[in-house]
Amino acid sequence: MPAGPSNTDIELRLLMEAIYLRYSYDFRDYAGASQKRRVLHALSQLECPTISELQARVLHDPLMFHQLLQYLTIPVSEMFRDPSFFLALRQQVVPRLATYASIKVWIAGCSTGEEVYSLAILLREEGLLDRALIYATDINPESLDKARQGIFPLESIRGHTKNYQKAGGKRAFSDYYTAAYNAAVFDKSLRENITFADHSLATDSVFSETQLVLCRNVLIYFNKQLQNRALGLFHESLSHRGILGLGSKESIDFSAYANHFEALDRGERIFRKK
């Protein structure tokens, strides 16, 4: 008999099906290897001997699902992450955005908000924030709450500051936050034009026409089918000649939408809708 999937893989698939049926969160098309790593890590942290037992607890206890969600959507972010990407945004994308009377931006998979505040700072420095509306979406309500607060650990600020400077920052980074109790509290005026919202690239649809979509370091966790679904949403959302920014290890090459975009800066993974 040919070898089928392992017991662990079967349990994993059943867990994702159970989560979808019970809570309408769809992780079924997330990339297998990273998903398995995250679930096995959650098992040890949540003191569950098997994935099957975790599934039973998740089905009967919404609080347990909420705990598991923090492992399934591990937020890893920093401000002005990959500074050369933000420098390219500043130099190549901002002049195009400046031609619009009003600008709508979608940051998909915004996690705890570091990228959102980075973009708000950049747009403010370029004189565009007042006419911009930024939609920042994620599937993790806890991450969204942190993003709304705009409070980040003070210990991470040194790294953020270096990134900001490399990204072409025009002021002292400390102008944008107040230090208090080992935390950096970012200027609340930065989020006046930001709408934080729950949105799943696996199950939800497009909600607005946008001129810029950023979805960085999210697609690497999806299988090909879900990557194509997400790229389809971005293509549908973007206006004529709208701009799409992806993560440094992501591409639209070999996707179903490869011919629908052209590279504006291939090295920085910035594409323009044809």
C-alpha cells in the first residue's frame, strides 16, 4: 500500500476543518510546514498531548480557540521593516499617489500595526496623510487591538529608528512618539485617517477601491490556491494603474495574476496593475 498522510497531518487537517466550521476562520489553505510548526508549538504551550485533544478543546471552548489563534497568526513585525522598500515607496510610489485628490490604501495582514504607523509617518512627511484613508486589516482581534493603541515596547525603538533613517526619514523619529513606562506611545493624530478592521483574505471580499495595497510577508504563509485568491482581491481592489507592494520573499511570478501586473521595482517587490 502506498504511504498516505501521517496521523499528524490528518489531525492537522481535521483541526483546520473544525476551526472553519465552528468559528468561520479559514486556515485550510495555509502553507503546511509553517502551520504544523505553529500548532506543535501551541500544543506544548497549551499543555495538550495531541492535536486531536486540542481540536476537542477548541470546539467546546471559544477561549481556547482565541488562545490558539495567537499561535496560528504569530505577529512578527517592525517599523519600516526592509527600509529599502519604504525608500522605494517614498521615491517611486509617492509621486504617483500625489496625483490623486484623495488616496485610499489597504494594508492587508497588518498584525500589531508597525507597518501601518510606518506608512502614516511616511505619508505625513510627504504631505499626503491628510488626504489619505488607510484601511488596516487582520484576522486576529488581539493584534488589531494592539494596533489601534499604537503603543510599542521601548526596547524595540532603537531598531525602528535605524530603519526609519535608512528609509529616508526627514525628522527625528522621536518626534512621533512619547516615551512612558517602558513603552513608546505614538502620536494619536497619526491614526486619525486609519480604519482598523477584521478581514480574512481566505473568506472575505473586497470592500473598497484603493490606489495602494500593501500585503507584506503574509502570502508566504499561504498555499498557491490561497495566494491566488488574495492576489485576486488586491487586483479587484486596485484602481487603474494602482500599486501593490509585497514582502521581500514574495512575488506574483507564476501566480494566476502574473500577467495582470507589471514590475515598478522588481527588487523591492513593488508592482503596478496593468
